[in-house]
Amino acid sequence: MTTVIKKDTKRFLRELKTHYGDVWRIPHSNYLAKPDFVVIDPRSGRKTKVSFVSLDDGGVVGVVYDDLG
């Protein structure tokens, strides 16, 4: 189930990059078909899809994101 977060999208991604070594913008990624989060910037209305990419053993490998268009 996708969680909606109302926060500055640039700040949200910057904070993710401090916690995860790999944060990629990959448009049309299969991981974004059902994103973990949709971040909505309350000021600009910009929406960004964010998904965590993990291996079969459950270890998080990185984060994939793209703007909704």
C-alpha cells in the first residue's frame, strides 16, 4: 500500500541520500509501478514516487524515485 507524505520533495530525497548509499532516479522503473511512498510538496504540488529496492534476503539495496508526470 502506498503511503502519502506531505513534505518538501527535495529535502525528503536529500535526507534519504544521507541514510542510503544508493538513491537513483529511474523513470519508468518497474519498482515504481506500485511505489512505497508518494511525496507531495505542499507548496509546489510536485509529486514524487519513491520505492525501496531490496534483495530476496530482505536487505535494502537502494532507493528508486521519479516525478509523477
